[in-house]
Amino acid sequence: MNVGEADGGRMTIAVLGPGGVGGLIAGVLARSGADVVLVARESTARTIAERGLSVHSVMFGDFNARVRARARLRLRPDKSIAVLVVATKAAGLHSALERIEVEPDLVLPLLNGLDHITALRERFDPDTVLASTIRVEADRPEPGVIVHTSRFLLIDMATHSELALPRMQALADLLTAAEIPVRVTLPVSPRSEAQVMWSKLVRLNALACTTSAYDKLLGEIRSTPELRADLVATIEEACAVGRAEGAEDVDPQTALGELELAHDTLGSSMQRDIAAGRPPELDAIPGAILRAGARHDLRCPTIERLAVTIAARAGIPAPILAG
């Protein structure tokens, strides 16, 4: 494997966005011995450079990881970037990318939604940008502090490019060695990419929309008939759109089954953002489904209704609705 190796053969991994997702991945990789550099705002980068990353995880335990942190990622003559992990919020992606002044060998996006894939393939070589998702329950209560509250963790990845396949498999090996569960979807094709993206989105959207619209945790959503009906309807509507987009194997029963197995106190990052007064990812999650549905003349009435309710709760405009 020759994927931007540096420092005696170690792959150099840059992580853009040290929030709950990026901070957890960076910390666990650094603990395993990987060469990691975090890219963040100047104040956050300074805090992490001074104190390290303090990780509190029900899966990995409590530990402090010492990682390099930078406000900008610039090319050095003696070092290339094997992988850029992009773990920002969707709304902050474009401004965050201004901090990246290198061309990585591979890009692993771990954002919610769909539209960021197109944006990243416009910014970098399209063959280097994977279709990928992460399923995790993690938060960053303060800069440099990561709280991982569930033992469920999985990174899914796929590619449309044969050129990217060896690099993707090398990355999967590195993550596995760090005890981060990974699933590689084959064959190499746009259909595999669609499957990876929509398999998460149909479940995430249902959880985010119902918990955020009603400000209740999953257990109460499941046990209240009218709320459960909305949960099921959002899954069914999103699956119909996903199949039209090429994810032919997305199945409502599979997504519902995953949510049936989740613990009663599961909430969503969108729900937490609203509670904290932060802008929720309304445009990135239900908005992406509604726009995709409009491309296929598919209406999603339950998702539309819940998105309008969430926008009102958060005091923000509703996402663009299907026409």
C-alpha cells in the first residue's frame, strides 16, 4: 500500500472538525498509534494542542490522546496526507474547507445528509472522495472533550472508483486495527454508494424528525401510537425516495428494526442542537430527502410536516419542500 505514507510508514490522517464525531475518531486513532492531525478554529486548535483530547467512552474507556492540532492544513515537503476525515456540520462545510490547503489521497466524509458528497467532489478529485457514513452517539460538551455514550459505532464506506478501492481498503484496515468497526460495501459502483448513504439517512431522518418535532426520546416515540405512526411513515417515505435515487435495497423494515433495537433514551443530535440553541441540520437531513423526492416527483407529506414543526421550534426557515 502506498497511500501518503509518512513517519516510518504510518498513514497520516487529518481530521477536519473535532466535534463529537471527529474528536472521537481522532482520539481513538491516535491512541492506537496512528499519525493524526486535527484541523479546527484557532482557539479550539490551541486548546487541543495544549491539553490533548479528553475522551470519555462507554466503548473505549476514558483516556487522553495527544494529537497535533492546526488552524490550517498546509503541505509540508516531507509529509503527505493519506486521508482527510471531514467531520464538520453540513452548514459549516464550505468555511471549514478553507482551512485545507492540501490535496489528500483519500477523503472520508462523516457528515449527515447527502449534498456534501457533491460539494467535496467539486473541491477535491472526485475519485478520492468516498461515499461514507458513521453511526455513533457522541457529543462535544466543550472544546477538546468528547463524550461517547453508546457502544454502537459503525463506519460504512463505498466508492464508485476502482482507483480508490485499494486506498479505501487500506483505510478500513487502519480503522479496524484501532477497534473502530468498519463495513465496506462492494461492488465498486454508484449504486453501492447510494446504498451506503441512504441506509443511514432513512433511519437518521426518522429519528431526528420525530425526536426534534416532539422533543421526546425514542422510547416514548415508539410507545405512543400517533408518534410511532410518524416514525414509520418517515421511514417509508424516505425509503421510496432512496430507491428512486438508486439505493434499491433500502427497506423500511430494516430501518425500523434498527430503531426497535435502540435504547429507550436515544435522542438525536438535531434534538440536542435545538435544546442548546444551535441551528439544527434541518436542511441537511430532511431537506436532502425532500429535494431528492422533488427530482422524482415523490411527495413526503410526513417529513414535510415534521420539518415545518421543527423549523418553528428552532425559529428558522423550513427547508425547501417538494413542489
